[in-house]
Amino acid sequence: MKRQGDLTKGPIGRQLLLFALPLLGASFIQQLYNMVDLLFVGNLLGKEATAAVGASSLLAGCMVGFFTGLSVGTGVVISLAVGQDNKEKIQAVIHTAAGVSLAGGILFTAAGLLLSRQILLWMRTPEEILDEALVYVRIYLLSMLPLFLYNMNSGIIRARGDSRTPMLFQLLGAGLNILFDWVSMRYWGMGVAGAAWATFGSQLAAAVCSVLYLAGRKDEYHLSLRRIRISGKVFREVLRIGVPAGLQNLVITLSNVFVQTAVNGLGVNVIAAFTAYFKVELILYLPIVAFGQAATTFAGQNLGAGRVERLKKGVKTCIRMGILYAVFMAAALLVFGNYAFLLFSRDPEVVQTGLRIIRVTFPFYWLYVILEVHADALRGIGKSVPPMAAVLLCMCVFRTVLLAVFTGIWDNVEAVAAVYPSAWLAAALSLTLCWRKDLQTLEKFGMINSKCEINPEPSRGRKREWFRKENKNMEE
């Protein structure tokens, strides 16, 4: 496992693919929680319940997105420490991450429970589904603490080069989720509350498994419950990378609230169609995210080891593989999308509206590969602010402006859908420029400072020392 987890040596394409596949599996399994909820809700409870789940999902997504960004920061810091073989740093990060997860999970859950009703009202949630949406989101918020623990721990495990173990924990949780959904809605008649409780139980199981796994290790990745505390120095380093990523996720989700508000104004059928669309879209989205996550770990380890040229080739390989997949799968879904939407709704109007949406967005989904991989690679080298700025400007500000313009002119479902590929194009161009700029700095100097940031002005002696080391590494 130690040899397989070292991404600084060996064939790049094969390593990235083998590392990304378990990430993809874990992502699919994690999304199965809500997808299975929606399958049961849509087929057993009807489109009003489906719309209630969809209208409330964004609220929970805001909090999940922010903490997921912090877990990205944890993974980057550990990846760099792995590349540098700094065992003491790895231990400090692991126990700090556990402390942050516990504190943040409690805080975010309490805030969500207090504000959930008002936020749903601000989102113009239709009155006929408001009560069900509120029930779903309040129970779902109880999953925040175990979800945060699992995300932090899985980021630590992946940073050491093991993407398979977190997938297995998620597989267990997904199996429990299906069982709980079936029993609670089919036999106990719990409605949307049953779907939310099923998610809580499954997330708790995955979190407990991840804690037990780290607690049972005998190496530098061992988690001791007695040593859990937040180290100020490590926490600041995690925040430096994680907060921009977390704010990016949070603001993007908040911008989706504006989109959801526009969708809510078009009626229950459109709400249900977009809810189903976001599940069908996962077939495209999740593999792209997996390639991005692989790029983050790959970039962090290779930067820590001083292998800049290998880092550059790895990012290009991720983009090529991602675009190939996106083009092929988008074409398949455009042809067979009717069957995909029927999984989530039997209502003909909902299915037809969903097909109208994918005809606008899916032909351009390959743009998302470029922006995702470049953004994650930048985070992997410790540059979290530039991708945050580019994504927020393009995916939030620009998209919100386009939403107002497009819906003001056409006011139909195609107008709402068109804002997505427009924002992807702007973000892809911006992030490509950011990556090329930082890559030029890396190639010119190849030096990093103690904070894992690019040092723009190393001394001549340090330049010569680094180039001698890099030449030796390349020869080996």
C-alpha cells in the first residue's frame, strides 16, 4: 500500500486512473444517499414530495460545501507532508482535523436548525411543499457532524495515496441507506422524514468506520482520541487553503439559491424536473470531480517531492481523460436521457422538462473538466485564493447576472439552464490562465517555502541547490 500510495513515481496515466476510480466510486456511493432518497420519494410519495426534497437540498448543501472546503485544505497539507515524509506534521494535522470536525459539526447543525425555515421562505418555496421541505432539511442537518468527520478522515486517508478504503466505508453507508429508506417509507409510512433519517443513519455508520480505521493504525496516521486538539499553527495552514475552497463552495451554493428561486417561480413541475436533472447530471459530474481530486493529491505529493515536470504532465493527463469521458457520456445521455429521468419521476411533464434542460447544458459539459482540474491542481500546490476568486466571479457573480438577463428576456426553463454553460466557459478560461501563470513560476524557480507556497524570489544559491536536487530526482 505504501508503494501504491506514492504518486511521485511510476506511469502517470495509470496511477491517476487507478487513484481516481475509487474516488469516483466513493462519490457515486455518497451521492446515492440523496439519489436513493429521491428514487423512493418520487416513486412512493409523488412529485410534491420530490419537489420538497429538492427545494430543501440546497440549504443543507451550503453548510456541507463550506466544510468540504476545509477537508480539501486538510488533504493538501497532508499530501505535501507525505511528499516531504514529515511524519510529525501528519500527526498534527490528523488530530487538528478531528477537533475541527467536532466543533464545526455542532456549530453548523445548530445554525441550520435555527435558520432553516426563514431561508426556505426567502427561497420562495411554494407553500404546498414548505412543511415537508422543513421536516426533511431539519432531520438532514443532524447528519452534519458525522458527514464532516467522514469527509475530514477520508481526505486524510486519500492524501496518503489510499482512495479505496473511504469508498468501502461509503459502500456500507449506502447499503444501510437503501435498507432504511425501504423500511421507513414502504412499511412505516414516515414520508420524507424517513428519507432524512435514513441519510443520518448511513452517514453515521461511514463516519464511525473512518474513525475506527484511523484509531486502529499503528503508524503516523494513527488517531488517538485523547490527543484530539486544535493546533493553532496547523489550523492556520489548513485555513489558508481550506477557507477559500470552503467559501467558494458556500458562495456557489448560495448562488444556486438564486437559481433555485427562479426555478421555484416556474412551478412544481419545473422544480421536480430540476431536482431530477441534478441527479441525472451526477453521471457526468462525479467522474470529473474524481479526476480533480486525483489532481489535488497528485500535485501536492509531487510538489512536496520537487517533481515539477511530473506535476505538469499529470494535470494534462487528468484533463484529457476527463474530456474524453465527458464527451462520450454526454452524447449517451442526450440519446437515452428519457430512461434516466424516468428513474426519478413517472410524470410525463417532469420528464419532458428535464430533457429540455439537458439539451442546453450537456453538449458543453466538457468545459467543466477544464475548470475543475485546474482549480483542484492549483489547490494542490497551495494556491487556494486564485481558483476561489476565478470561480466566484464566474460561477456566482457572472452567472447571477446572466440569470437576471436571460430570465428577463425569455422566462422559461431553457433560459435558466443556459446560465450554466455560459459560466463554465468563463471559469474555464480564467482558471486556465491562472494555472499557466503559476506553472510558469514553478518551472522557472521550482522552489517552495515552508508554508508550501511558491517563493517568487529565491536566492541564486537556492536556485542552484534546487536544480541539482531536481536533476538527481529526474535521473532516479
